[in-house]
Amino acid sequence: MSWLFLLLAAAAFLVAFTTHSVAVLTLSILVALGFTAAWLMGLMAQRVGDSTRSEAMIIDPQELRRLREQAEARRNQTVAAPTAEQAPSAESIAGNQAPQ
């Protein structure tokens, strides 16, 4: 639909360039500017409409809480695993000592 406004604006500019009357020239330029503005507004509205998210993609609060709990559990698990591997055990300390 917005491309129709662009076509009408071009037609109004064509009338403005080919007329000999000042009144028709003024009127056709104003109409062309109006159609150009309508085309730009339609184009912007179409781009904004295309970039909005679907309402079906919205997560309800219970699902969001469940996802946060899963992320927290994963984070705690990854933090706990490296510290257990890095801590030296009593056997490795005793095995590394030199005999007396």
C-alpha cells in the first residue's frame, strides 16, 4: 500500500513539472509532498511491524523462574567442579614428601 503513495507522489510531481498554472503547480507540489510523507510513514510502520516480537514468544513468570533456577544450578555445578579438582588431597601431599 505504501508503494501506491510513492506512485501517486511521482504523478503529482509530473503534473507540477508540466503545468503552466501557478495554482495547479502549488497544489500538485503540496499533494506530492503529502503523498511522499504518507509513503515514508508507511515504510517506517512496515519496518517497525516486521521487527516486533511475537506475543507467543513471551515467557510467563513461572517459566522464567524455572529457567533461572536451572541456570543457577548449572552455574553452581560448574563452580563446584573445578574447586574439587584443584584442592590437593591428603594422599598426594603425603606421597610427595621425601622419606626421612
